[in-house]
Amino acid sequence: MKSLLYFCSLILLFASCKSSSVFATKTERKENRESQKLVDNILDSAKENLGAPYKTAGTTKNGYDCSGLVVSTFSKYDISLARTSYNQAKQGIILGKNLKTAKKGDLIFFKTNGRSQINHVGIVTEVNDDELLFIHTSTSKGVIISSTKEPYYQKTFVQLNRILN
């Protein structure tokens, strides 16, 4: 009788562990789907501004600067970011320069025009093996999508930051 009770207890223990791990997996999958949907919505919102002109301190379709595009896009989803690229670079999780750690929706930062501090930001739109595509505001072309394979961005790339989980 004792061995039967012991055996039943073990079965119950393993069955309860299995069901809780399945539950956790379903919960994780739901969170991942929701997170991916948020990323997709943010990227879609940013892409709606493709072709908008550059404007110093701009935060609307009438004109954006780089950090203005980022802050206005994320704010549509109640995500508060600093107003400048320099301060945005201090937010979230700093991932460094390894392109393989990047995900869609991450922020990508640059030091352009020989500057000693970060002064340009974009949002990663696509991740390939050795290349990232990102949406940003160019002073000459307005809101565009560029690549980390472009020589200018290869040499000025500084870091990636994860704002969204």
C-alpha cells in the first residue's frame, strides 16, 4: 500500500510540473507575440513618415530631426524617451556594437561629422546576418531607411540600445 501511495504521489508531482511548464510556455509565447506586435506597430508608425523633410528640432510630419522622429514614434505607444540622441543613448539596455545582438525596434546610435559624442539615432527595421537596416532622418534626404553596410554609417556607428523587451 505504501509503495502504491508513493508511486501515485510521484505521478502527481510529475504531472503538475509538466502542466506548469506548459502554462509558462504559453504565457511566454503570448508575451512574445504582444511584444512583436508592439515592435511592428512602432516600425509601421515610423515608416509612415518616410519622405518627410528634415527640420531642426522637428517632431511632426512637417519635419523631423533624428531624435524627434524616434521620440514622437515611441510616444504614440506611451513609451517616453529623452528628446536628444545623446540622452536617448543612455536609456534602455546598452547592447554595444555587436550587430548579431540587434532586434527590430532597437535604437542605433552614431557619432557623425567627427563629433566626440553621440549625435544621431535611428530605429532598426530589419536584421540580417551582417547588416542592419534602420529608419532615421537625414539632414539632406529627410526620413529614409539606410544600411549599416553604407561606408558612412559603418565608420560612425557607435552602439545599439534595447528599449523594448
